[in-house]
Amino acid sequence: MTIKIDNEIYYTVRDLTSLLSLTELTVRAYLREGKLLGHKPGQFWYVSQKNLKLFLEGNKERKRFLGVF
């Protein structure tokens, strides 16, 4: 369930599993490792749309560097 606060959209781990075609364990690992930036104000992780975009752009850059398109 996405949340909107001050014109910023935040995604839950479950939202991200659908958007990125990843498992919950993988998304949580990316958050713990800092590969994907998010906030955990209590029990649940939230990732802003801005941080999701940065994560996706970073992955595109890595693929281009490795010669994968």
C-alpha cells in the first residue's frame, strides 16, 4: 500500500516486490545493505519514489558499464 506524505509517494516492501519482480527477502536485504535507501520508522520499511528512482537509475548505469543493455 503506497503512502503519500507532503507530495512524496512512499512504497512498502510488498509494493516493491511487485514493481521490481523481487522477493521480500531480497528487497529487505537491499534495504539493510544500503543498496536501496529507505526508512524504518517502526516495524515496516518505506522507500520514497525518489529513492526508488535513484536505485533503478543506478542499476541501469551498472548494466551499461558491464556492457549489458
